[in-house]
Amino acid sequence: MALVLTRVSARILLVSMAFGLAGCASYAQRYAQANEEGLRAAGFTMRLADTPEKLASLQAVTQRKVLVYTWLGQPYYVWPDARFCRCYYIGSEPQYQKYARLGFEQKLAQERQTAAEENEAASLFAESWGPSWGPW
């Protein structure tokens, strides 16, 4: 009987781990897609790693973070993604500034939304637990 419970427990554990890993993968993919949308909106250019050599080179750098390279004295911003799109996005200083501004504006909008939701929750709490309870 103990062996059967152990097998059942092991199966449950394996299924749970599979769902957990799938959740992580989908989060990483959503993160990548959101960044790609922002990069495109800012004017970055997508370039595919369409050969094994290009893909190997792409895999050798830090993934899904903006990297800065200087070429002919000018900074260029590169966002590599060898896993999902097998591509990289490249942009210049003005495009990076626009990308950063778009990210800041999105974060500000999310913070405003969170504050509005918290204020609404606080007002509901005050209405239901307010003056009738008196001082603690």
C-alpha cells in the first residue's frame, strides 16, 4: 500500500512540476512578446538569426536584456532573443530613448491602476467596517 501511495505522490509531483514549468515558460514568452512590441513601437529593427552561425552567435550573449554596443563612435542598443523569436532588435539612441519613455509610461499607468484599485478597496473597507466599530 505504501508503494502505491508513493507512486501516486510521485505522479502528482511530476504533474505539478510540469504545470509549474509551463507557467514559467509562458511568463517568459509573454515578457519577451511585450518587450518586442515596445521595441517595435520605438522603431527598433528586427533581424533574424537565419543561419546556424548567426543563431550560435546570438545564443552567446545575454538574452532578453538591452545591451549597448558602440560602432563608429555611436551607441547601438540590441535586445537578443535566441529562444522565442530567434532574432534580435537593434536601435539607435533616439529609438532607445523612446523605448525607455514608453516603458516608463506603461509602468506609471500600471501604478495608477493599482492605486485606483487600492483606493476603491479602502473605501469599501471603510464603508463596511467604518464608524459602527468605533475605536479599536
